[in-house]
Amino acid sequence: MQWTCHKCDSTIIGYRPEHCTVCHETFTSTRSGDMHRTLWTVTLDGAIYGPQDWQPLTDTEAEDLHDMIDMIDVDAIIAEATR
């Protein structure tokens, strides 16, 4: 099977290829395409796409998330990733 993405002009060839409509990367299977997808997508023009059932965080959830982010040791993560 063969088809062309009209946004990036890539020719997609294969039995079950997956083509990301956001970054235009092509994958050889449905599984690898599904692994590439995330629940949230932010496009280059700033549009944000997410689950249909999304609801804003409550004040308590927002505070808990803030506390969790504060606990992340970014320096340790960078040091580990670059050693």
C-alpha cells in the first residue's frame, strides 16, 4: 500500500505504516506509531490537543503537582544522562 501525506509530501509505503500528523515521522507498524503518540500534543503554532474527557485540576491536585515538580532534581537527571 502506498499513499502521500499532503502536508509534508512524504510517500508512505508499507503493509501497516503509521504517519504522525503532528511531526510527520513515519513508523513501520501500528504498534510503533501508537508508542509514538502521547495523551497531549502541542503543535508548532501553539495549539494544544488532549483527551476528550480532560478536566482542569482542582486546587488540591494543582498544589500536589507543584510539590512533586519541586522535588524533581533536574541537576541529578542531567548529570546521570550526560555521564
